[in-house]
Amino acid sequence: MPAYHSAFNADTSVRQVGNMALLPINTKIRGPAPIASDPNEPDIIEESLDLFRANCLFRNFEIKGPADRLMIYLILFISDCLTKLAPTAGKPSPGYQEALKILQTQAVDTFALPGDAGFPLNSLYHAPANRMDADALRSYLTQTRSELAIRLVDRLYPHEQVLGSDGQPTGQSGGRASKPSKWWMSFQKRRFMGRSLSA
């Protein structure tokens, strides 16, 4: 079974820095990302979240376009986020608000760009052509990482179902789950392509 590729590879109108696409996203976070023309259509962040669990099972991935490179980066960032929220000896997983703070901090922390010594996929990515492109890519990735962190926490801590007196769900949403979804956290040790952004 082959890995899933980005549906945005066919869009040749988007700006590229190096060989990574700067795709439109749906966000209220300020930054240089183009705004998606239809906010009801899934963007690259939604696509990365949807494909994360399936794609992180693959150690090899054939890149079919610049959108795949952005998706790979976002999937690796999701892996790093799950690792950050994983419980350790004497420290349980954080609740919703604390997880949101942790991941928003991680999103804006200093990170390596393609071409930098610490970037794990330099063999697959071209470095930005100049300082202006590097600044644009860093701003775009910071904005995208910030939006992804918010959406990931929403998926990790879903609203719990309100149960009626008969023990059946009423269809109403209650508060957020107190710990992250085990269906997501079970993928924390999986490394897409055997890589990590933080290593």
C-alpha cells in the first residue's frame, strides 16, 4: 500500500521557497500565508492532520511535488508535538489548556530551515535562495506551525459526550477530555520516514 500524497501538488500557482510550497491556509493567526479562497475546503494543515496516522507508518515516501514537502514537514512537526505531550515518569500528560500553551510555545521556538545544519531532510529540500526567501519561509512556517498546534490540541482533547440519566449520549458536547486521545498518542513513537525535526 503506497503512502498518501498531498492533493495540493497539482496547484502550480503557489509560491515556492526552495522547493517547498507556501500554500494558503485557513487561520486567524497573523502572518504571510495566503488566505484560502474557500474557508470550507480543507487546507494543507487539515490534510496533514488527516493523513498523519496513515503516513507515519511509512519509512519511505516518494515526493511528488512541493506540497508533499510541506506536508512532510507538518507531519514531522505533529510527531514532535505528540512527543512533547507524552507522559513521562512522575509527570502525567497535560490537560487541554496546558497542552495548548506547550504547543504554542513549541510552534514559535527557534527551528532549522532547509539548508541549515540542524535540518533533518537537507537531502530532499533546497535551501532558500536568499535571506529574504529564508525570512519569508520562517514566517510562513511559524504561522503554519502555530495554526497546526491549535488544531492538533482540538483533536487530541475532544469534547466529551454528555450522558443522559439512562447512560446514553444526549448528543450534547461537554467539557474537554482531561487527557489526550489514546488514538493519537499511540503514534508518538512512530517516526515518519524515520526522521524527527527535533533530532
